[in-house]
Amino acid sequence: MALDRFSAQAADYARYRIDYPAALYEWLLPQVPGRERAWDCATGNGQVAVVLADYFVRVNATDLSASQLAQAAPRPNIHYQTARAEQTPFPDQRFDLITVAQAVHWFEPEAYHREVRRVARPGAVLAEWGYGLVQISPEIGSLVRHFHDAIMGAYWDANRWHIDDEYARIPFPFAGVQRAHFAVQRQWSAEWFLQYLRTWSSVAKYQQALGEDAVALIAEEIMQRWGPGEREVVFPVFARAGRIE
């Protein structure tokens, strides 16, 4: 069953998490045969759904978390609703495109794939993508890696490690599979970066378990190494798309 790890920090997630590069959509959309309906599964705050709304007549966007959906930007052709990836209210053969961003690792694969095949039109495209650990300068990157692996290690759900191997262990039994890589580059202050770290599911679990802010353990050192002003941060994005026959 899909897990909800982001309701508690929904507002910060909407503000501090990245969106996805135009190049990803330029790669994906030419693969899609129709432009009538799209389903953005695990939409979170709707950042992908809002982009799809510019290309499709109708977008259905679902998420397990009502708190996340409350942060989503309204559009006249987007319908947001709570639903599990593995069980939706949609009729059979409904969608030309199904997208899942940074969420497949939380699903139950077999049940999710059954639902995808049920609601997809013949020839529709399923696209899944995610992004790995943020890349920064070596003097900060080594500290973040230690925080990620050692300090937060026990607080990551096992599902989260699928990100590290780009979903290689999650089946993708669809036709004509295409894969691609992209990068999201941002200029962030140290304060913004620390707020981003607080959106991690492991940090939320640490807070729930101990009643303390895990980011505070490294905040001072991050600030010192970062210095004044902004630095470039880079998020490596991986994607795969396949045809549902």
C-alpha cells in the first residue's frame, strides 16, 4: 500500500521542493498519442498537473494526502482528488498519459500496474521520474551525504532507496521503453537549503520519533561552509516512459 510521508510538511514541500525542467516535458510529450486526458498520480502540490494542463483538455490529479492537495494550484481543467495509486475511481480506458513524479517507490507495484493498465487507453504512455541526492560543492556535499546516509539512515523507509538505483529494481513491464536524464539547477541560500532538508521524509520521521529537528544537527556547519549569498545546487533527474498496449 502507498505510504503517506509528506502530509505533515505539505506547506514546506510546496515551497521548497524543486519543479521539473522543460526539457523533461519536451522529451515526454511527443511520445504521447493523444491530448484529451492525463492522470498525474501522486500529484502532491500539483506541480506536474499544472504543466500538463497546458497540453491536455482535462487533467485528473490524485494524491493520498489531502494536506498536499490543499497546496495545489487550481486550474479550470484540473480536477484534484484523494485516491491511492492502486485504486482509483476512474473508468476503464480513460487516459492518454499517466505520470508519476518522485513517488513510484511508495507504491505496491503489482496493484499499481493493474490499475494503470485498467485506466489507460490502448497506446497510452506511462511516465515515471524522480531525482537523486542534491549535488553541491565538495565541502558541503560531503556533509550532506553524511547527514543523508549516517544520521538519517535509520529514518529512511526502505522504499526510499529505490531512488539511488533509479528504479532499476521496480518492474516496468511496458512496451517501447525510453529512458532519459536531466538536471535541475537552482541558486539557493543556506537558509533555503536547510528548509529544503526539512521536507525530507526521514527528517519528518525523526521529528515524530524524537520530537527534535534533525536539521539542527548540521545547520550551523552548513551555514559556515555555505557562507553569505547563494550557491548552485543541482538535482539529477532520471525518467522512464513506456507504452501501455
